[in-house]
Amino acid sequence: MNRREVIERCRMLRAKSTLAEKDLWKKLRNRKVEGLKFNRQHPIIYGNDDFDLKFFIADFYCAEKKLVIELDGGIHNYTTEYDKDRDEIIEGLGIKVIRFKNEEIDDVVKVIRGLRLTP
């Protein structure tokens, strides 16, 4: 997959956001949390094999803090090994990964406080 295809996939995922993703995005967008810029459905590229990019698409990404926020729906009950491997690769790039279950987004303020973005 090339960069253009990766960007198109991110756009498609943005258009199909879950309710939990939409709720969290309302709180993160426009630098509403500690003045930090977040992107949603952002590609994290970690390799390139013969012009075929290796990447993950993070639910939310803050470049300033090198932070990925992932929201886990029910499917993640069956993908724990994949999620663990994915998180290790991303953390190997120096990016912290924080995961929340969709149900935790009901109290978005609590989730945001849990991020502890400032020292």
C-alpha cells in the first residue's frame, strides 16, 4: 500500500467513526485538552518493504506528546495478542500507547484526566 492509499483508508475510517470515537473527538479536537493538537485516524508508519508501507492507523495521535490513544470495542476481546504486538511496535518508535474500552468514554472527562499529559 502506498501513502495515497494509506491516507484514503484513514479518511474512510474517519467517516465510519464509532460513537465512542465521536464522543472523545469532541473533547480532544481544536486543542481543547491542555492546548495539545490531536489527529484522529492517523497513520503510524513503521516500515517499508519494496515500496509497500507497513503501518497502523491510530484512533487518536498527539505528535507533541508522542501519544496514541486507542479505543477498544468488543472486537478487541479477540485481538489481544495482535493489540499487544501492535502496541510494542508503536512503543518501539518512542510513542506511548494508552487504551480505553469504549464504555469508559461515557465519562470522557475522567478519561481525559487519566491521560495526565502534563508533568
